[in-house]
Amino acid sequence: MNVYLDRIEEVNPKLNAVVHISADEAREQADHADKKLAEGKISGPLHGIPMTVKDSFDTKDMISTGGTKGRANFTPSKDATVVACLRANGAILMGKTNTSELTLSYETNNLIYGQTNNPYSPSLSPGGSSGGGAAIVACGGSPFDIDSDYGGSLRYPSHCCGISTIKPTSRRVPRTGHILPFGGLLDHFQQIGPLATCVDDLKLTSSAYLRP
């Protein structure tokens, strides 16, 4: 855990990729996971693995803005369904990653946290709207980030930052607790998926929340 938190501390001032960090809680949970592992008890396939989550998802007792000023101080009372699934399967939340406002832009920039920069060249864009997650995963600051895709928000940042992603089939991943509401003619466009460095990691991560 400390390796990832130290890496975030090192690179984030130039990237502005992680907008909220819960370091003490993450370390405490990691220590607990280590003790359980020593006892032969495993929470699931992601036992003890750190993660970050796009700021468009509700996270219990952690500010969840969706990149919009109207939610600048919004603190949910429960996790989004996909976040709850990941935690139940052993993943440990380190922090939230930057997004464009309401996830509706190919740039990762908003009036609360500002602009996220590309990890290979800070003068370039990491894409959007999941640019914060893509940038920190590409830099080795997080094993995986859970994100959303409406019109390319997973695919474009993964391309810009040289990492892997997948946009799952419609209705394979629950969207409850994500900032964009359900309904409308384009409802099936919005999907939830992971960003990681390789396809094997996508497969492992997805096993925690994909519906049959």
C-alpha cells in the first residue's frame, strides 16, 4: 500500500490526477488485510489490492463531486454498487480520481479541481472523462481505477495514456450510485468498466462485479 501512496505523492503534483486521498484509512485496511491473510482468510479475488475510483461514483463518507460545483461538498452515506462490490471482494480504496464535469467531455478538467495532465508530457491531455484514472494508473500510482464510458470516456484516456480498458456489454455492470441518472433514449450508452495496465488485470478486476 505504501508503495502506491508514495508514488501518488511523488507524481500527483504534476498530474493533478488524484483529487482526494484517504491514506490513513487505506493503510489501516491494508494492515487488517495482511492479518487476515496470515490467518488464511481471504475476502475475495482482490484481497488487499489498492484501487482508485473516478470521482463520478459515490463513495461512503468521502466527497464525491462528479466534477461539478453543485456537489463540491457532497459526501454520500453509501458506496455506489460497483464500489461496494469491489470492497466486498477485498479491494482497498486509496482515493478518487479527477473527471470532467458530469463526465461529459474529452478533456479532464473542472471548476473544482482543475485540469489533469498527461503522464508522458504534462503539456498534453490524458483524454477524458476518465483522464485522472488513466494518468495515475499509467504512472504506477494505482493498480486499477474504476471508471465510466458514455462516448469514449474509458477508451480515449486509455489510448492517450497507453494502458488497457474495456467497455462492458450493456447491463453487465450495475450503475447505481454513478452521477449520470438512468433513463432516456441513450441510456444503454453509459457503461462502467476498469482501467489497468494490462488485459489480465482487467479480467481479474471485472470478476468482482460483472453480472452473468
